[in-house]
Amino acid sequence: MPSNYHTKVFETISTRRSRLCIGLDPDLNRLPTEYLPGKSFNFKKNIEYFFKEIIYSTSEECCAYKPQAAMFSALGCEDLLVDLIGWVRKIFPSHLIIFDGKRGDIGNTAKHYAIESFERYEADATTVSPYMGLQSIMPFLENRNNGIYVLCKTSNTGSDEIQNVLVTKNSEQKVVLPLYQHIAEIFVKFDVKNQIGLVVGGNCVDELQTIHRRFPSTPLLLPGIGSQGGKIEEVTSIIDNYDESSPAKNSIEKHNNNLVNISRSVIYASTGKDWREAASKKARTFNLNLGSGM
């Protein structure tokens, strides 16, 4: 068993020869309804069927799956997600599960969010909000094999309004830097047990370059590729670029342990009868273009 989450990510990427993470985002308007079991199933059964077939079709090309919490819960499909993750654990045990909950709250509530992520949904890692400070993420770190990805520089339009605001880090030295960098500094410094990663948009090229340069051994979860405009070649040119002079370059800390998340571009690659094959083909193309980083 890996000694910590950073090691788990590295070993998973090495074993799977992939750093592709596929997002599982149920959207009833985009399902290939005509080619699902149809009226004999209710919509929850159709969602379950769809995602199991998507996972079967893409499992050889990825190393992780990231179910989006709100999209399942909005459809009343929390129990379905529990069963789906349990099925992945049984059929594809070498894949990571990242619960995309973006949780963050005071200690007692955070404790229950951690139970939700790691006990109910059996995730390896979860996304969290940094807004309420370090104490709000402590309950997620009680088990060293579990990890968190802290929202740092997100891929959504408008994130600049908050995340790129300049803040004064030290009132005496008057050090000024963008908020996203300040967040990264706080959580990377706090991460003494190698459990913390950062969410950085793959479509935020300048910020990604800064974060990777400053924190090269911190695992990144990189959304924003495909539908949100990010380009694989730009992302790989950054995350595969290490300082050749670094004495730790060949150690585990310097290996590429970043995950590139792609959701809609893969799972909804087609609404026709070829929806399985289209998803498989898209995942294969993304995986080949990404490489394993090893």
C-alpha cells in the first residue's frame, strides 16, 4: 500500500501509463437516449448503464475517474453513485476515484464532508475549497492514503475576478502576489504528509506555468482541456518541463504526478449509436497526445 497520496498518484500513473482523468458528469440532455435501454428502464438505470459502458470503453486509456457530486445529487442519484464507485473499485481497482465535491466548511461540518468523500463514496481524493482556511481541510487529511485537491486557479470564466486579485502576503515586507499564488504557498507549505494537490485550469496557461515552476513536486488536477478551450500541447509543454539541473529530478518527487481531467469531450463525444466507440476513440486520442510524462 502506498505510504501517502502523492505516491499513490505516481504509482497509478506509472502502472496505467496514463495521466488522463475522465470526468463523470451526468447530463440528461446529452445522453444518447435513443440508444439506451429506454422505456424499460427509468432514467436512473439509464444513467447507470451509460456510465458503466463509458467506463468499460475508456478504462484502458485513463488512470482515474472524477464523478461530479452536484450533477449526481441534482438528479437524486447519490445512491447510484455509491454503487457505481463500488463497481469501479471491483472491476477496475487500479484506477483512482476523485470525488469532485469542492467542499469546505467549519471543523465539525468538514468532518462529515470527509466521511462523505472517503467512506460513503470511497474516493481516493476529493476537491476542496480553501476559502475557510487550513482548519477546514484538516478532517480530510486524517488518512495519509487520502488526498485533496485545493481549488487554486480554476478553469471557469470569471475566476480572475477573485483568484488573480493582488494581495499583500506580509505587512512588514510588503510582498504582493496574486491570490491564487498565495493559496498555493499556504497549502503546499502545510503539506508535510504529501496529501495535498492543487486544481489549476489547463486553459490558464500563464498561471499554470507559474504554479508548476514554483511547486514542481505538487500534484496538479488540470481541468479546462477540450470544451473549455485548453490545449493539450500547451499543457504538456509546461508540465513536462523540469529544471535539468535539479538534483532531485529523477526522484519520485520530481516525476510527473499531474492528472489532466477531460469530461464532456470524451463522455459525450457522440449521441449516435456509436457513442461507446466515439468515447473510446476520444479517450485514446487524448491519452496518446498527453503521454504518461514518464
